[in-house]
Amino acid sequence: MNDEGLEEIRKRKMLQMMEKSKERKEGMKMGNKENKITVYSTPTCPYCTMAKQYLKGKGVQFADIDVSREGKAAQEMMQKSGQMGVPVLDVNGKIIVGFDRAAIDASLVG
């Protein structure tokens, strides 16, 4: 392969890497506004898994906090929601108890 062919491959790879980086950055944004989302969950909770898969499917990034391992986070979740059950989602300051697609969608900005 000649130098021109190698240069073309390098350019394509760089464009692909830049595009992936842009997608990751845009994952937290919908429109031009940034979403701040925390999911309080446990590894064995099927509704937690569904909520996280739903957010991932929408291309939205979130912090996933395992309250079964983090006592302070569990206390924080209970203070925010008044609940001990999971999932609890904090979507831009709105607390959602359980997996509620409509409430999640209504809370996302953008």
C-alpha cells in the first residue's frame, strides 16, 4: 500500500474517533441542554435494569449508584424520595420512584 492509501485510512480512522467522541458528549444532552440524571439502583432489581436500559436507548448518560453497596447513597436516596425501594431516579432535580417512562420523558430537557 502506498503512502496516499495509508493517509486516507488514517483520516477515516480519525473521523470515526471524532464522531464517537461527539456521540458520547451528546449522550448527556438532548437538544442543546444538558441532563443531570442519577439512577439509584441495586444489581438484582429488574425495574432498575429496565430504567437504565430505557435511558441508554434514548442515548442519555446517567450516574448509576448501587445503593446496596453505598450506605450514604442509600440515605441520600431515602431523603430525596421518602422511599426505600428502587429504582429511584433523579432527573434534573425531579424525583421519580419506580420505572415510569412518561415521567422520565417529561423530566428530560431538550
